[in-house]
Amino acid sequence: MIKNILIISSNYTGHGHKSITESLSEKFDIVPDVKIHVVDGFSLGGSALLKVGKMYGPITRNSENLWKVIWDYTSVKVPFVNHLIEMKIRTRFLALLDKVKPDLILTVHPNFNGSVLNILEKNDIHIPFVTLIADLISITPFWADARADYVISPTEEAKEKCIEFGVPEDKIKVFGFPVRSRFYNHSEPVATDTEQYSPNKPLNCLIMSGGEGVGNMGKMAKTLIDNFGFNITIVAGRNEKLQAHLQKTLGKKYGDKVKVYGFTKNIQDLISAADIAFIRSSPNVMMEAVSCNTPIVITGALPGQEAGNPRFAEKYHLAITCDSMSDLVPTINELLDDNVAMLKKIKKSQQEYVDPQSPENIVNFILSVPKEELQTAGMAQEHNASSLNKINFES
């Protein structure tokens, strides 16, 4: 049985990787004799690579176009990027292996799949290696390294993309998207009467945009209050400048109708207290809202890894999409029409879709992976098929 696990995550490229790691850690922690060691992969590259990781927030907040360029460029330069990261992290990573002596390596960030597998391969180190995809549908090829022993996918759609990228189907396991346990504790059965949504009682709405706090949250709040009288809670995330601006402008005009928070550790309480959550399609935030059984209005998507999420959410009736501010009022009217029929439909669909057992199932699978044979067999099996993931830089 696997007892000593090294998890390579990220603390600064959004909050999703860290949240997923925490959801698994909750389950690992209750298994006797199992130890986990979590490391920020970017820290393995020293201060230079850590600075790269910390640039994610400012770039995605201030320049989505630049992020799209980065995403598109790196997606066609996978071997080159893997090699660069490999060179940066190799010394510290090998020292970490010697210290931790893991039975298995689990990655939850795409930048540390091919790079780590390169190091293991070149140093003839055979440790079972598992990738856990932290995106829903629009996955980067960095997630899909065929040399991994297993790739854990949150959706069938992501599984199909992995197969397109060359990962054998029998290596891909679909277990749903892991969410921390405290987001499951608020779900209630769909109301059978109309008391929950009274036309005479203003709805409570939450507006947020992931950990980085981007988007037209102030303008959205004004529109919702002026047109529908909603009570508004805004979470500005780590964007302290935005938080201060919203508190000043909205507080002065609307008083107690608006509450503005920064980054909060009790986000599950705010999501659960809302009748509607207005969010961008960050996979982690979106699935946390689904787990809380709070109807979602998707207000945007980061180019690249979030591009397909609005379509995905609507396919399973987990959310409704609002493409622009001009569509906001018609979108809300659609939700409220016919005695809030669409809101109720979304709540019911969320309850049918969500799987509270996902983290436990992932952990149980990881603990069942054989400690030997897999890496040896996997490296040999994929040697000839790894041209998409490897390049000879010595030539």
C-alpha cells in the first residue's frame, strides 16, 4: 500500500490547485500510517520560478489578452517548456526526493508533469506518478503526458482531450472534481413550494471572480440593485485595491444593501447564503458553488483553461451564462420567470451532478496504486510514443 505521498501543487496560480490539494489532504489525513508532503512546484525552481508563478494573478487580473498569448504559445511548445522547468527544478527536486522518499508522486499543476517525468526518466528513478487534472474541459496538453502511470480526470470531456493528446485510455480514471468537504454541508432538497423565492423578498446575491478578483463587479452590483432590489455580497479576493474602491463607491450609495469582502476562508458560508452566485467560470469556484447547491450565473471565462467551462456548465444545467452587461437584466428575468422555474431546475441538476465522494474515491485509488512496476513499464511503453512530450536538447 502507498504510505508516503509527495504532492506537487501551487500556492499562487489562482486558488484552485491549493483547494484541490486541501480536499484530498482531508481524506489522506484520516488514513492511518499515510503521510503526505505538499510542495509548491514553483518553489522548486528558486526565486526566479516562484516569481513566474506569482505573475499569474496580476496577468489574469490586468491583461486577459496577454494570458491568452501565453496560453496559446506554451500549448504548442510543450517539450521546450518542460525542458526549461526541468532545468530549473532538477536540483531541488532530486534533493526533495532524497528527503521525502515518496512511494508515489501526485501532481495537481500542469507545469510539473512533463518536467518531473523528464527528471525521473533521465535519473532512472521509478516512482509511481499520477496526474490529477484541475480543469474541467479546456485542458492544456501539459496535463496529458503519456508517461504518467495514471491521469485522474474530473470529467469525461477532459478524458477525451487526454486521449486526443496521446494518453492511453486505460491510464485515465474519471472521478469527478474534488471539492473540500465544508462545501457539501449546506445542500438541502429542492423546495417543493414557493416560500424560498418570494417576489416580495429581495434575493441575496453573491458576486465573485475567483481568488484574483477581476471583472465588472461594481457595475453588476449597481444593475442588480437598481433593477431588482437584490441584496449584494461581493468578494474581491486578493484584489485589495478593488475591495477598497467597491467599499467606498457602493457603500456610499447603497449602504447595507452591499457588503464587500476581500479574500475569505469562509467562502462556503457566503456561497451557501446566496440565492444566486455570479461568478466567472473558474473550475474550482464553479464546482464549489455547485456543491453548495447555489444557482450560478457565469459572467466570464479566462481564455485558455476556462474557455469551455460556460458551455460545459450549461450542458449539465449547472448554470446559466451571461455574456455581457447588456444581457444581465434579461438573464435575471429568465431565471425569475414562471415562479423562478429555471432557478429550481438548476438547483435540481446540481444535486444530481455533484459527487461528495469524489475526494475519497480519488484518495482510495491513489492508495491502491502498486508501488513498483508501473514507472518501469510506463517509461518503456511510452518511449517511442513520447515525441510530443520530449525533445533532444543535446543535439
